[in-house]
Amino acid sequence: MSAPLRPRAAAPRAAAVPSGGATSGAPLSFPRTLTVGVVGAGRVGAVLGAALAAAGHRVVAATGGSGASRARMALLLPRVPHRSAAAVARAATDLLLVAVPDDALAGVVAALADSGALRPGQVVAHVSGAHGLAVLAPAVAAGARPLALHPAMTFTGTPDDLARLAGISYGVTAPAELRPLAARLVADLGGVPEWVGEADRPLYHAALAHGANHLVTLVNEAADRLRDAGVAQPEKVLAPLLRAALENALRLGDDALTGPVSRGDAGTVERHLARLAATAPESVAPYLALARRTADRAIAAGRLRPVDAESLLGVLAGTRREVAA
């Protein structure tokens, strides 16, 4: 478990953020130490709240509806009182962090606006990767300033997550007048901002989900098939192989491709499919989808000549699926 958090000393000067609003050309001034509330003490909200507190900000209230959320608050935000969402919003005079599931976000923001808990000038930030600023329209109508601040990291909701925040990227969508504040918040969290356009948020989030969430599924699929093959501890077989494959992919791109698809070994792939169909038919469709995409990328990268890919593509299209396991 990580050591207890020790807030860093706050700098005495304020950060000025130039206004891009239509009503005033005067700069917005935010105190160095922000007064923060967290709506949704889930895995992400509780950790980011603790990180902001460690950076010297005042986290004054938080809410979480489940027993697990309250347990996270006790672990990560032990001196922060639990309040209703509206009470948290009223207490968070500078920054309200809304960390609820993607599909619940619009309803939570609308309910906070309808309750009168939001105030003009208050920054309302959500941590959803899938949404940009549009989902915060009810908060903007109440006079608040919108910010989308998504950490590109997977969370367990434990103190161990705090060590993983160093150096990670944050997908940030912000109006021009809030960009300096957003950059400062990301720096306070130890991260690096990646500026994502409003229209690009779904693609940004799809990329992260495809890479991280589907990776977990893929690894567990591979482990299950190794168990089917009689391997007692598949993690020992997979760990060095997958670590090397990931490092190579990040460093070399498509040049890291190896294996039967990149070589055009149609017979090997055909035997894979036949045995998967007999042993784990639920794995055939994902294997085919990934093999087809791997073949496309191998051809485009010059790793596999189109002439050498003809038989393989026939297998993947189902036109040569005749070989027995």
C-alpha cells in the first residue's frame, strides 16, 4: 500500500486565465489552492480527489452512493465529509469534479443544474473519455464553465493508483479561456495534456477502449486456450511473450508483427481455426476478426506480399475451411 498522502505546499500566487467569453474580456483568476468537490467517489473520482489533495488543493466534500464508494473515501479521502451531490456542488466553489459512469453523466449534470447547486464561474469538470463539453450544457446554462478531463489510465480505486498517475496523459477538451487552468490541473496531477477536439472524443475513447479493455479480454482468451491445451499456469507462459510484444508494438509499430498471419502461413491458421471450432467455438469469431485485421496491416506495411496472402485470405474468408484439426 502507498504511503499516506502529504499535501505539497501551495504557491502563494494565483493563476490568471484569460477569458474567451462573450460577456467580459477581463482575465479569470483562479486561486492557486482550489476548493474542490467530487461527485462520484468511484475508482477514478476517489483517486483523482486524493491526487488533487496531495497537490495542495482543498477537497471539501464528496459523494458516492455505494458501500464500495464510501470504503474508497475512507481509504483515500479519510478527512473529506460525505455529502449529497447537491451539497458537494455548493461546497465546491472553484472546481466540481463529476466522476460518474458515461451513460449517467448527462442525467447527473442536469439534476445538479436543476437543483440550483451550480454557480456562475464555477468550473464543472467530468472525467469521461467518451464525452466532451456538450454533455455539460446544463451546467453552462447555469453559468458554470465546462471542462472534460479524462485520465488515460485504468484504475483499481486503491492507493496504488496514485503512483501510476505520474506521467500519464489526460484527454482534455476545454474552451480557450480554460486551457491554462486545465494545463495546470493536469500538471498538478503529474500528467501531460492531450488536447482533443469535441467531435473527436468518441474516436479518442474508442481507441483507448480498443487498446486497453480489449487487451484484457484478449489476454484472458489466450490464457483460457492455454488451459484447454493442458498448460497449468498460462500466465507464466504469456507474461514474457506479451510484455515483449507490447514493447515491440509501441516501439516499432506494424514492424513488430510476427507469427503465421504475417508470414502468410494459411495451413497453420486453418488448423488453428479447426481446433478452436472443436474446443472453444466462442473464440473463432474474435480470432478471425483479429487475424483479418492483422493480415490487412501486414500487407499495408509490406510485411506480407499480396501474392503470399491469397491462400491465407481464403482461409480467413471461409473458402478453404476444409482441413481437419
